[in-house]
Amino acid sequence: MKKVIAIILFVQLSVIQWSSIQAAAIGMWKAYMSYYGVQKIAAAGSDIFILSANSLWQYNQNDQSIVTYDKTTGMNGVTISDIAWNKASQRLIAVYDNCNIDLVETDGDIINVSDIYSKVITGNKTINHIYNNGKYAYLSCGFGVVKMNVAEAEISESYMLGFEVAKTAISGNNIYAQASNGEVWTAPLNANLIDKNNWNQTSVFDPSIFIDDNSDYEKYIEIVHTLMPNSPRYNHFGFIRFWNHKLFSCTGNYSDTGTIQVYENDQWRTYPTDEISSLTGLNNYKIRCIAIDPTSNDEHVFAGSRNGLYEFRNGKFVKFYNNQNSPIEIFDGKSYDYQIISGTIFDQDGNLWFLNSSAPTASLIKLSKDGVFTKYNHREYMKYSAHGYTNKSNADLSGMMFDSRGLLWFCNNNWTLPAFYLYVTNDDAVRAYEQFVNQDGTTIEVSGGVSCVVEDANADLWICTNVGPLLLESSKLNENNPTLTQVKVPRNDGTNYADYLLANVDITCLKVDNDNRKWFGTKGQGVYVISSDNMTEVHHFTSDNSGLLSDIVYSMDIDESTGEVFIGTEKGLCSYMSGVTEPIKEMTKDNVYAYPNPVTPDFTGMITITGLMDNARVMILSSSGALIKQGRSSGRIFQWDGKDKDGKRVASGVYMVAIATSAGEKGTVCKIAVIR
């Protein structure tokens, strides 16, 4: 043992110390929940639990510490609907909107009680209310009442009453259940409460038994307001954009009101809205998209909304553009709240391009760096015909993107006319793609719209639709009616069959990382990560198997300096540390390392070798040169389970990792010390 430890210290002590810090977060999830809007406060001795924006946090009055709870730190759900402190068991009951339950202790231990969540019941299971009585909690549910032993973390009994219970209370020797329609049913506590016949409707009861004790809220609400954890103001992240080490976000839709939020250096700040209201008289901002000026030295931002275009500098409101001072047009000529700016982007010269959806005469507008507006009228995207309107600008023109050739792409993400467009700014020329035919001559029925167009490292264009991703190869850009490629992935099951990549999966967004891997966000199926050659599913993250907050994903972007992939979901913002940062051009001993290293006896997880080129060849050898494991990297990493070819854990020793490029050219070598 001493010999092994000596070798470790001699071989890679400095690398271990450096890499343990750098690589610790790879593969880790983080949630960025909002804690604004206090809903409930539950005192637990010197600790206070607070439910804010359906998220949980805790304040200790003795040491003034604040702890936030979320799915990535041990909670078993996302949206918490109610909390209550059970004094007898010294546990907080946290109920989720999906009927799951967590019991939280003041030291941070969490126990899950999933019986109601996992139980198959016809009808409504929603937990409407928590009533504590000693070590028991009575949960008012859509089907009746559930008695939970909080101290034992188990369900004791369920009373199927056949009606929705809004609240439960105990008074004297009787239990009372108030139905959602106001009726009250009661039964003696010593009766068989499982038997519905022992419950009787009553009008004789003290109404105050159903009044909740709000003394904790009243006592602590003022201090809680001064302690609010730094967090986003809301959990709606329909649009996110990473720029200059800052994450800009907005709600991304026309249903949720909210301003721009910026995350920088672990702190959140929000663009003020009072200035907008005082200068424009508008209270409903409903910001859809954001564009950041790449030529400006300050934070120069434009935001498209349902009622026009906003301009900001350094977080301060500068100007508002609508039909009164710009070419922006009103949807029907009279509804001033519908001057829809659904896409915004700057070109490399600092000119702003934006899309005016559902406009009567023009869709595409440029605001030059000098402040001059220019309208570009093209009939190709003036085909909106629905609800009694004809020949207006298409309903949801969005997803603007300049590719590596300087060509402008955008799409129509609407069922009325699913399409995507190529616009050549220098020539004022447009090409519309309204037909979707694959390489086999099959017409693809896109019905829900085109969510985005994204360029990959090969300069090919990915077209994201509600029936899966399509590929427009760069070699076909000059064709008038090019076929689109549906990537075929071989089944490798001994047949010659293949399946289309993510066929019939509703793709909502796409990011391509620096290893040319594709991160597909979906509507209901989480996030798929596909290899650079499009043939392998590297990851499929769902809310069940990962820290992903919801399977409904709206937006994504990547901090290329850290490899953190930000994911905006239906239930809030989260991130995954991918480890893919700046492109790796060469594998050397300075950027290739393994972690954990040394591998201690108590470690049972996967050993990760990182800093690799994509598809690099990896061989793990014993000190005598015997082959232990071999394979190829996925992205920038290769993982080893610490076992040999026979599935047995390897003995103590130093193992060599020989690495070569995908073409077999020599790369580098690193070492892993294993202690058993």
C-alpha cells in the first residue's frame, strides 16, 4: 500500500491537485430557481422554512445561514404546492404538485414518501391541504383523506371518501373533512375511518377549525423579505442567450409578463420596469426575444415584445419603438397591443435585424447602426391566411441566425405555414422552404411549425420541427428545391434496417457544442445529446433520470468558457456541466487527466478521462502492459468502471491510459492510481 501511495505522489500529485478542482463539476446538474414571492412560512425552532415561488429555502436565526433546496440538491420534485412543520417528528412536510412528498429535517436530510405519487388512482390525486395532529399529518386529497405517520415516514391509512377534500381538521374526538363544494363530513376518531359508511355529513361544527394558523407568516414575513436569496425573479425561461460571460433571459412568450434577467458572476439582476411604465404607459411587456450588440462596448440590448421593440443600455431603458416612430406595423391596424416583434439579431457590423410577425405589409426590418430603418418587402413570407385574415406577414417568424457564410436564416414556427427562410442581406434576396421532402423522396408532414435553424461545425443546417430534425446539407444551398436529409441511424442488430434520427420527436430548440455534438431540446421528452457524426445517442436526459427540471424544454445555450449547458424548461432554469469548452486541437499531458485520481477504496462510480478529442482512441493498460479496457471517447471524455475485461475490479496499482486521435495518430499518456 505504501508503495502505491508513493507512486501516486511521484507520478501526478500536481495534476491531481489541479484536476480535482477543475473536473469536479463535470456531469453535475444545477438548478437556478426563483425565490421571489413568499407563499408560506413554517417555523422550526431556530430555523425557518420558506416557500417562495413554489421553491423551498431555509434560514437559521442563530448563524444567519441560508440554504436553498431544489431537485439537484436532493429534493424529489420541482414545484412545491404546500409546506407544514410537524413538531412532533421534527420534520417539514413538502408536498409537490404531482402529489409526491418530501420530509425535510433542519440538518438538510430528505426522506421521500412517494406512495400517493406512485399509486394508480382513477380521478384526482391532488393534495390540497396538510393538517398536523401529533406525529400524524392528514392530507386532504382529490379522492379523500390520507393519514401519514411523519415520524415513521409512511402512509398509515387512506380514506376513499368519493369526493374532493379541500381541508381536514380534528376537534375533540372527531375528524372533519370539508369538501371542495363546502359540505362537511365527519366521523369519530375511534371508528373504522376506512369504511366510508362511518362518515356522515354534518352542519354542526365550529367553522374556525378550518382556519389555518398563519402566525408564523405574520411573525417572520418582514425579516424574510430582507433575506431573500439571490435568484431569478421568475421561472419562465423561454429565451436564453449567453454573451460575454453573461446569461440573458426573458419569458420568450406572449403569455407571461416579465422583463430581462441577467446572470453574471453567480448573481442575478433584472432590468427595471418602472422606467418603461412611466415613459410608455405600458405594463405588459411580454418580451419574446433578445439581441445583444456585438460591436458595443457597453451592454447594448434590444428586446422584441408583443407590443413593439425596446432598447436598453447598461440595464437602463433607452427607447421604445412602435408604429408611431418606426416601420413596425399593428396586426389589424387598431390593436396597439399587437405590434409583434418575434425575432431580433445583430449582424457583425452592429445593424439590428428584426421580424414583425402578422404585419399587414412587411416582415423584415433593419435598424442601422446609425439609427435608420429600412423595410424589406417580400411576398415569400407574407402568406398568413387564417381567422379571416389574408396575406399578412406569417404568424410566428422567429429563430433568426447568421451562419458562417453571413447568410441570415429564420423560420415560421406556426401551424398555418411551417417554413424556414434564407435571406441574403447584401442582395436583398430571399428563398423560402415550404416543402419538406427527404432523401428517399418522402414528403414529411410538418404540422406544428419550424422552431429553429441551426448551423453545425460542418456548415450544414439543422431544421428543427415537431416531427424531428431535418438536415439541409451545405452542398445543396444553391439548389432551388433541395431535398432534406433525415439522418438514418443503423440498428446494428444484424439486420440492414435503420431508423430516422429522433423521428416524430417534437424539437423545440438546438445547440451545437464545440465537439459538434447536438443538444436537442424537446416538448415532452427532455434533452437528447447526439454525437458529432449523428450516429450515437450520447445522453438522453429526462426529469426522471437526471437533474433536468422538466421534460418540456423551451431554450438552451452554452457557456463555452466552462462547458455549462443552460436549459430553460417549463419549470425553471437548470444547467449541466458538459466539460466541452473551447475546441481541443491537440491532446497533451497538460490538458488530459483522469478523475478521481487516486481512486480510493470507497469509490464505486465511473472514472473519467477528460481533455480528449472527440472519438479519440483510448486504451487502459496495466503496469505490465496488459490490456484492461479500450474504446473511444464521447465528446471530450472516456469513462472506465474500474474493472477488467472479465468484469472484475482491478487490483491496486498504477494504470496507464494510452490515447491516440481518431485516425490513430499518437496523442498522449496519463496515469491512474488505484488503491484497494
